[in-house]
Amino acid sequence: MDHHSQQADFWKGTFGKEYTDRCTFEKQEWDNLYIQQFGNTKTAMNESFIGHLPKDIRILEVGCNTGHQLRGFQRQGFQYLYGIELQWYGIEKSKNYVTKHQFIQGNAVDLPFKDHFFGLVCTNGVLIHIAPETLDKVMDEMYRCTSKYIFGWEYYAEEMTDIDYRGNAGYLWKADYAAIFMRRFPDLQLVKKEFIPFINAEEKGNVNCMYLLEKPEP
């Protein structure tokens, strides 16, 4: 079994189900979590990056889990929301949180959408769980499916760094994902990039990075 298949099985199995249960929140809980960790809500941070975009663009979240991030986009007024998720359990739970959405069970290395179908393709803490040898495939698919923007929120380090994840090695990396995207696709332009430090004691000293990248007009 290759590493990517092993990773997919890991997330589709018991560990993934437990992750989904652990990371399922009502709106106020979700807001409070980000306030505790970063001093601001995720919705407010998203608004500062993409609030100016047309509300009728199609948005795809890769690795949407139960749809909390998409629900935040919904509250911002975005109307056409899509998600793709490995784990069927997460997709089923998403129905409790996001309305008028289209969620698909599938794999980030083979997105089942036409070229340039979306105005924005995003990840929220998902690239950090993609093995470095698979990362290019996922980025290629995200780039292929967007006509305009790539939006990310990921655990940051200057260099690719493997992190122990609840006693498991080879399932969590932090890196400069915006820079990796731009090295792979030199035509991408950086619209905005912000480093957002953790303020809670458990993660003190660690940083997340939020970035918005733009493709040139064809």
C-alpha cells in the first residue's frame, strides 16, 4: 500500500471518525475555539481576506469535514458552496450545519470537477495532513479547478516539518504552503498573506498562516 492510500484509510477509519466527533461544534463553540486560540473568530478572519469577493462565486472547500468553514462562508453571504471530503461520516454530519450545499465524498488528488469550475478553491487545516510526496498532486488539482483564487489557512513553518500527531508520525506537517503553491505555479500572485499566532498556552509559539492567491486572467 502506498503512503497516500495509507493516509486515506487512516482518515476514513476510526481515527478520522474520532477527529470529526472531536471537531464538531455549534456556532458559538466554533467561534469560542478560535477566540481562545487566536483572539478572533474564523469568520471575521475570513471576511478580512475574501469579504470583498462577489457573493455568487462558486466556492470549493477541499477536505470540508462537517462543513464548519463553509457554514462561515454561508454567514458571510456566499451562495454557492461545495465541499469534498474523504470521510462519509463527516459528510453526513455536515447536513446539520450547512444548507444549500453540495458535498461529495472523494479524494483531493482527483477532484471530480471541470477545469476552472470554481471562483475560489480553499483548504482549512487540510494541506498539513497531506504527505509531502502527495502534496503536488493536491495543489495541481486545486489550481486546475479554480478560475481565480486559492485561499488557505494552514499550520506554518519556514521549512516542511513533520509533527507528531496524537502519537502518530507521518500524518501532520507544517510548512509555508503559500510559498509552495507559488513555486509550483509561478503565475500565481499573492493578494494577501498573514501570520496568525496561537495565543493559547498549549500552542504558544506556533503560528498559522492565512493566504489568498490569484491566478492571472486567461
